[in-house]
Amino acid sequence: MTDPFPEGFLWGAATSAYQVEGATREDGRGESVWDRFAHTPGAVAGGDTADVACDHYRRWPADVRLMAALGLSAYRFSVAWPRLFPDGTGPVNRAGLDHYDRLVDALLAHRITPVVTLYHWDLPQALQDRGGWRNRDVVDRFADYADTCFAAYGDRVTWWVTQNEPWIVGVLGHLRGLHAPGERDLAGAVRVMHHLLLGHGRAVQALRARGSGGRAGVAFSLFPHVPASEAAEDVEAAHGSDGYVNRWFLDPVLRGRYPEDMCRRYEDLAGPLAAVRPGDLEIIGAGADFVGVNYYTPRVVRAAPESEPFGWEVVPAPDGTAVTDLGWRIAPDALIGLLLRLRDDYGDVPVLVTENGAAFGDEPDAGGRVRDRRRVRFLHDHLAAVRAAIDRGVPVVGYLHWSLLDNFEWAMGYTPRFGLVHVDYRTQARTLKDSARYYARVIAANTVLPVDGDTDE
């Protein structure tokens, strides 16, 4: 057993609207880019869509009671932009607004702090038809949408995530074409990433203007970088990849500037950074009350001059390495290093672990029990890493496990299971996994508990 976590530490779990809600055509909700993408043949593994997902839109009262039974003190969820504005703009859809109003009230009634994500990838398709995040006008539409949320819920919601993983949106959605909207253009991706960050800044300005005292930050997808060898070219490749994945987002939000080496790299490969206009960086750097950390795995990088477009590649985990069902390296010590790096490079900004989890496909046994011992161990080791970082002075204020529920995992469909709670997608039955029971005991004790024996009750 380690020392207790700080008083008021947020113990929670996370989901996103498109991955769990379903009900994609109900109560006036508009089409999102992911609705369009998931219904494109070949876009998602197995032809899966999130039309039903976990049916959380209807089942949220029972799911909130489940959270309360686990002792969660925080729940991170996203508002579906197309539920509030079916066309991305125009009159607000009252049914959508009221849905999240009821959810927020229910969470608070169970003493669960809402952590609300404004953008978790479900851009209204009507805005995509006008250029999506490549079109600077969408930044204005996002600011309007964000301010609508602040006006509706800001009297009760104090934690706001403006953007979830802008790197993933830019790279998988607009460079690699693996996520919605399925584009493949480096210059477009760079423009998109800038507009996402500009949207963050505009949302922060809107929140500040309301004077509600709410806190806002970005949930960054952060990957510690390790060179594949001590060779100079591998060290340089790892540094470049770190700029591409991490610094390109952290630096403008927390320092008010883009890293110079990445500016040169993008200008060489994609042309002038015309999307960055005078005053933009002052808006992007307007404020981050916390750093949201989505951590899953490190990137081991080597130079690969033939690899487009950057000349590096990620090295797969060798045989014998501890990995998840997706082949991602399990490296809790890398989380310690990441949290220390954030403190050392960007100061004492509070850190909220907004996502951390693993895909393990354990199913209920004959007695209906889900014995996901690998996730129990994963939880233990990563919580111990967070505690170690706190002991070394990093101001970590909470940990939100990904995910509360097994859900629709984007282009991978329903095969990967990240949940603390098993979902039978045919019946929608929820089953607490052993990891959920272990996590509940950790929360009750406010400290990391030993694993041995914890899952054998």
C-alpha cells in the first residue's frame, strides 16, 4: 500500500458521446462525420457502426447508479455537438440541451463531478460539408457551441475539456484517412490541427468572459518517446516524432508558440503555415487551467529515411514484451517520466489524467464473472506511477480511467474492450469486471492497494 492520494483527488472514468450513446437519429440529433464515416463500406472493422453502441443515451440513469456504486467521484463524458446543433449552427436543439442537463444533475446528486468534453471528434456533418476543421469559419461555430454549453451548464460544471486529442484528429482523420472524415493531405492536416487549437483558445476566452470560475484544458494524446538506439539518427528521429506528436500541441497552449523545428519541418513538407494568422497564438495560449493527459503507451522510434512523410517509424514491441491485445507496450514507468517532463518543461500547471487504460478482451466465465486480471495489474501499476509522480512534486489532481464501459472503438469497431464494465452488445447487459471491483476498493481507500488476492473474492 502506498501513501494516500491528495484530499479531493478526482477518481473517475471516461467515455465519449459517439462511442457509447447510440440513438444517433433520436430527439433531433443531426448527422456527425462519424455517422457518415462509419456507414462507409470498409471504413470500420467488421462494418460496425455506433448507431446503438452502449445505448447510454437511454440507459444513462442506470449507468450513473453504477458509477455511484463504484464510488467514482468524477465522470468524464462528451457533449455531442450534433445533439445541440444538428446543422452545427443555428437554433439550439432543446431536446439535446435538456438531455445533458439531466445527466449533469444526476451526477451531482450522486456526488460525482462532471468533467465535460466539448469536442470528442463528432463534428456535425453539415459543417464538414463546408470544409470542416480545414475551414476557419468552423472555429467561430465551435466557439458559439462552447459558449452555449457554458451558459447551460456552467453554473454546475467546473471542469471543461475543450478538445480531445487534436493530434489524433489531425493525423488519423486528415493525414492517414483512418478516421472521419477520411482525408489524406498533410497541408490540410496541419491546418486542421491549428484550427482545433484555435478553437480551444476561443472556448477559453468565452469561458473567462462568463466569469463562472470554470477550469478549461485540452486532453492531449501524449506519447513518451524513446529512440530505438543511441545512434544519432535514431535520437534525432525520436526528437522529431516528439515534436510531431507532443510539442506541436503542448507548446502553443502552454507557451504561446509552436516549436521552431516543427515549423521548419511542416513548411518544408507542406508549404507556408498560412493558417497561422497574427494574434492566433495569443488566443491559443490564452489559458490552460490544467493539462489533460491521455496516456496509453510510449513510442519507440527509429530513423527510416524511406518512410513518408517524416523519415522515421515506430518500432513494434519485440516478442516477450508486455503488451495489450492491440500490441501496445505496457509501460507504467513511462507515465512517471511523462508527468515529470510536463512539470519540468511547462511548470506547475495542474495535471488531470483524462484517459489511461488498456484493451483486454476478457469475457464472462460460466459463472458470469469477468476475471480481467491483466487490467487489474495495469490499473495497479499505472496508479502507482501516478502516486510516484505526485511524490516527486507533480500536481496531479485526478485519474480518469478509459473507459467506464466497453464501447465502439472508432475504426477498430467493437472488438477492443477497454471498459471496467463489460457490455454485452446484444442484450446491453452490464457486468462489473474484476478490475472495476479492484478500482472501487482503491477509491474507497484513496490509495493504491496490492493486487494479490484482490480478484479472488
